[in-house]
Amino acid sequence: MDAPPYVLATLTKAEKEGAHPAELAALRRRLDQLAEPHAGLLPGDSLEPLTDVTSLDELPSPDDAREVLDRLVVLKLNGGLGTSMGLTGPKSLLEVKPGESFLDVVATQVRSVREQYDTRLPLLLMNSAATRRPSLDRLRLDQEAPRDFLQGREPKLRADDHFPVEWPADPSLEWCPPGHGDLYTALVATGTLDQLLDAGLRWCFVSNSDNLGATVDPRLAAWVAASNIPFAMEVVHGTAADRKGGHLALHDGQVVLRETAQVPEGDPSFGDVGRWRYYNTNNLWIDLRALRDMPAAPELPLIVNHKTVDPRDPSSTPVVQLETAMGAAIGSIPGARPVLVPRTRFAPVKTTDDLLVVRSDAYELTADGHLLPTYEGPGPVVTLDPAYYRLAPAFDVHFPAGPPSLRRATRLRIDGEVTFGANVVVEGDVHLTGPLRVPDGTVLR
């Protein structure tokens, strides 16, 4: 059957902009899936829960970690501008502790492992065109291996007919990244995969730049190497906070990752964290040689993201962005394995709610770059009024002397506008309603 006309139009536009053959092939797969409305959907009644997952605690410490770590590259997804938090630059340059950005802490983590094991352990960023220069200018790590490569981009499609959108007022807005599942294609298309292998690097540890819990663990590196695992995903036990995250399940005997976009309309099964016990952290371990030897990039389910062509203008043309998730490769790579890790390895900062917790004394930043919880129990849950706190610049205004103490808090909810003085302490479950200014030294119980 002939492909719909919009497929040729989209591929032609991408090819004229210099898309690599591997990028065109991946884009064609996404367009084919778009033509099948039910492609990639995973109803709950077709799945079974996982019951047996290897735990990090079961893995022994390697006798000689240096040999494996010397052939490992740390890769951070660094293409985001943090626009949902009102940022105009790379999200990874946002300050998480006084004078320390995400990227600063990541560099400290890598440097510390290098020094401890006398290993090269290069750090590689998957940047976007917007994050590349400021991130590399900030990064201070010497290495011979590549420091970064660019994620791909593809045309945004009009929501009504799926033809590439035109936006003469700002043609750059006609393009979007294809989700972090583009990792596999971008490594090939930029030549980075071959460069890494030519440098003698065999394995890759991938994580988001905003997850400072994702540090190099020699036990995981040695396990992946010794067991010849082509792909491993770190997972955590699900909690109520993970109801929107992707969970693992068995589909026809194969481990798969199910994201919210793959749930059929009216299927209530997704939020059952008791049934789907294991949730994706986006911390992945990949055998680069196995990736190179695959006949094509891993086949990933389509995620259709509905937006407007100008994300700042809700009245602009409605579009769809065709995306994939890199963790979904666990369902298409033979021999892929999940591994259960503690929650300390999964502490992403997605909102200013998360940012307040990380900036507070609920977490301590050690000299070697580890972000360690200081609280007991499940940790503080913060809910800030989005009207006053969602955007980082406005958020900062309400904490002029720094965040309150949260190490003994269980919950902090703020409705309305509340500004905090210096040395404020929150203990237990606290609910504040503004307008209000909390005086210096107040203890809220």
C-alpha cells in the first residue's frame, strides 16, 4: 500500500535539511506507526507483572573495577532548556546547591571516580543546538574522547493533516527533537558510536543530566560486562509518585516498557503501582559493540506529543511531535535485563517542587559529588502553588534567603503567595496559605 502523501513530504523536508540515512529510516518508522492509530498500545489485560528482577544488592564488588571502568563512557542527556520551568538556557546549568549546577556536580562525580580508580572514564553529553555552547563552556574536564554530539531533529507535523507545519515568523519552530529515543540513531548518524569504539570504549552508562543520583557504580558496570548484557535498565519499586512514569511488564514473555502514551483510552490499569512493581529510572547500561552490530536502531514504540508550533503561544497552529523513549529498547533488544536499584539512584528534578527539596538540607552534597538524603523515611513531599512558583525566576523570589529546612518535614503544601525569611524550619506536615511572609527563624509544625 502506498504511503500517505504527508510521509513523502516529511521525509523530503528532513532530507533537504541534511538528515542522515539512519535518521530518515527512524523517521520513516515513526511515520508508519502514526498511520496505525493503535500501533504501540499496550492494554493492561495483555500484560503480566514482572516477579523476578536482579537486585543491585545481590551483585558482588568486582575484584578489579578499573579494567571495566577504563572502557566505560558516562553519557548524559543534556538537550533540554527547561522551558517548562521558565528557563532560557540549559536546564543542567540551573543551580542545585550554592555555586553548583547540575553539570558541575556531574563533572565532580566523574572526576572523583577517575581519581579513585585511576581510569579515563570520559563524560559525553547528548546536546541540542541550543545547549551545546553554554554547556561545553561550563564543563571543565580534560579527555581525548568526544565531549558531545548533537541530538537529531525532525519536522513538526500539523495536527489536522500531518503535513510538515510552516511557520515563516520563526522557521526554527518548525523543527523538534524526536525524544530521547533518538539516542541510538544520533550516536550512529554523528559518527560518535564509531569514535567511541575506536577509542577502546565498550560500554556506556546513560542517564538524564537532572538526575544526580545516577552515579557510576562499579558493581553494575562489572555485572553488565561479565554477563555480556547488551542493555540493562535500572528500575525502582513503584510508589504513588511514579503513577505517570513508565513501568515494566511482560508482553508475550518479553519484558516491555509501557509509557502513558501506550495506554488505550479508558484503560485504568496504568496507575496500579502494586501490580506493576518496577518503574524505569532512565538509567541505562549499553554495550556499544552490541549496538553497532544491530542491523538497525532498536525499534521503539511511537509517542505522539500534542503541542502548538510556538510553545509560548497556545493559539498558534496545533502540531504533533513524533517521539520515542530510549528505555523502550528493553523490549526490542534480545538479552536486555532490568536491575532493581535503591531510590537514591533516582532523584530527578522535573519541577520547582523537586528543586526546593534538592536545594534544601534534605539533601547533602558530598565532596565527591554524591547527593545524599539526610531525612529518615520516604522524604519530604513538596507541592507549591504553580501560579507563583512554577517558573524558576518567580520561585527564587519567594526564597530570597535560601530554602527552608526540610530534613524533618513530611509534607509542605503552599497555596497562594508565601515568601520565606531566613532560617525557616519545616517539621512534619505543613500547609500554608498566602498571602503571607514567614519571618526569619520561624519553626513551622
